[in-house]
Amino acid sequence: MHRYRFVLYRPLQLLPVLLGISIITFVLVRSIPGDPARILLGTRATPSALARIRDQYGLDDPLWIQYFYFLKNLADGEMGRSILYKVDVLGLILGRLEPTLVLVSGSVLLSLAFAIPLATFAARNRGGIVDQGVRLLSTAGLGMPAFWLGLMLIIVFSVQLDLFPVSGYGTTPLDKLHHMVLPCLTIALSLSAVLTRSLRASLIAEMQSDASTAARARGLPESLVFRRHVLPNSLIPTLNLLAVNIGWLIGGTVVVESVFAIPGMGQLLIRAIFTRDYMVVQGVAMVFALASVLVNFLADVLTVTLDPRVRL
């Protein structure tokens, strides 16, 4: 169990990362041109009304005081109050969390479902037609923007074939899954292209490794060598790559939620940026940052579990 000692001190190392992200997010949000009070009240607002809004939300305080209150709210388990929605930011985010979680988890599962078989077929037929086809598809997937791919899927599968809804999230569990097929597929097609290329390269390297050669020398069939030695060792770099790309995946959800009108955290973030709702932008950014940190932490745990040689 000494291999898992990093689990005890790694969370302490992540705290400075979250603190740095909070500072960068706070400064960048405050650098956006525009006055939240004027955007909220409109161009005909009186100076007294504007002053009242600024005083209510502390917008006239020095930046270091505003940041202090932001940290104080985080320490108290709060994220302040939304200027636009007039509710607590934490409750607002929790209400939008489910669609984003479904979108992210569904995209990851679909990506792995695409990447593992394709990379396996390509690696076991290296240089053949299947390998060339998989490499061509993965290269094409890398070059397709998420917003364009989402629109193409809507045109084909929603407008022309009428198989899936154009937008929205649905009400019942089955209805929600039906609505999320195209959004998850939009992200999965791009993400699986990255994972397929990485996994294919890892599989080819492991098939030529000394451990695989020794297993074949002991008389083990090729299929057993592949399942026992090649595939498990090859999945470790792919899992780490997936964890590194979690930031890109979160960015993809912001775009895809806007394209498919999904009421998740990405759509909430976009609207908060346009309305200069500082507290909501900071809250969503911190949740995304925390999710990225936790995913990378879980990836480290899985890496140690799959490969006893790894020490973190």
C-alpha cells in the first residue's frame, strides 16, 4: 500500500493550484469591458440606481477587497450571489450540473468505445488497409471543430432523418438520454480521434516489447498475450492523455451546450460572461477547475493501480 501514499499529500499540493486558478479567473473576469450594473439595468438607468446596484454587490470596492470576499465565500461553502438571477451562485450551479455531467460522462464513454476497438484493429493490422483507414479517420476527426460537427449532425440526424431532437435536454430519464446522443457524439468523435492515435502507438510499442516477446516464447497464444500484457499496459498512457485533455473536454461542453441549447453549466457560463455576472463566471470556472484537478488525481490513482512499477 506504500504505492498509494501520494493519496494523502497530493490534495494538499492541489490547493495552491486551485488558489492560482482563482486569482487568474478573478483578474480575467474583472478585465472584461462593461459595467454589470448598466448591463443589468439598461442604458436608461439613473445614476442613483446604478450606484445602488454597485454598492449592493460591492462592485465599487477595491479589487483586493472583492477577492477577499470571494475567498471568504469559498471558505464558507458559498460562491456569492448572482447579479442577473438574484439567487445564490452555488445553488444555481448545482441546478445546472446534471446536464453537464451527463454530457461529459457520455462523451468519455463513447470516446473509449470508439477508440479502443479502432486502435486495436489498426495496431493488429499495422500497415494494412484497416490501419490506413483508422489513421485517416482519426486525422479527419482532429480537424473538425465541435460547433461545425454538431451542426452537421443536427442537419443529418435531426432535420433530414428525424431520429433525434434538435435541441433541449428532455424531462424523463429516457428522454434525456435521447436528447444527449448527438451532443455526446459531437464531442466523442473529436476526442476519440486523439485517443485512437495515442492508443494505437502504445499498442504497437507494447506488441514489440520484451515482455510480450517473452510471453510468446512461453507458448502463450497471441490473443492471450494481447489481453494480458499488451492492452493493459497500453491503456495507461491513454488514460493519462484523457486526463490531460479534460480541460479541452470541458471547453467542448461549453460550445456543444450552446449549439444544442442544453441548460448546463457551459450555457450558464456563456450567458454570465455576456451579462458580466462576475460571481457566476467565477463560480463556474472554479467548478471546472476543481473537476479538472480531481480527474487528473483519479488518473494518477488508476495509473498506480494498473502498473505496480509506477511510483508517484
